[in-house]
Amino acid sequence: MLSGNILTEYAAGDEITIYAGMGKITRYPGITEQYFAFGAAPGGYQVGNPSLDPEEKYEVDVGARYGNDRIKAEVSVFAAGDEVPAPGRYVYITAKYDL
């Protein structure tokens, strides 16, 4: 299993940068998730599962930065999921302003 990401940037002018990136993350189950035995949990007991598979998550990040001596701004869109993200599957949109 591999994890990693790639990011590319394009200078659309002296003050504007457009960027896009994508990545894949693999998370292996912890020892507790696999072998925990009879831990108290609401409504019963928690029991580990030794045959858990690793989780895989895919991410896409697209955005633009604007900046000069007086103002800086950045807008980005981030999507993530357990399948390869497609346009329209947004998790949240962020915007940062430094005035």
C-alpha cells in the first residue's frame, strides 16, 4: 500500500497563483482496533476485529492565491472520500483573507 500526494502550481501573473493537487492516504488499523477484547462500550462491549483491512482515502485540492504588498487572499476547494473524488463531491470550501 502506498500513500502520497502531488501538487502543481501555475503562476497566472505576478500576483495570482493557481494550484491543484491530489493524494492517496492509507491508514492501517491500530492494535486496539484489531485485538481489543471486551472493553466497556455504551450498550455492550467493544471487541476487536483482527481481519480489518487498511482504509484508503483519496483527496483533491484546487485553489487560487492572490497577493501583493497590501492584500493577500486565498480560496480553495477540497474533496475527500473512499473513492476517487469526482467534481461535485465537495467536503468543504475554505477562504482566507489577510488584510
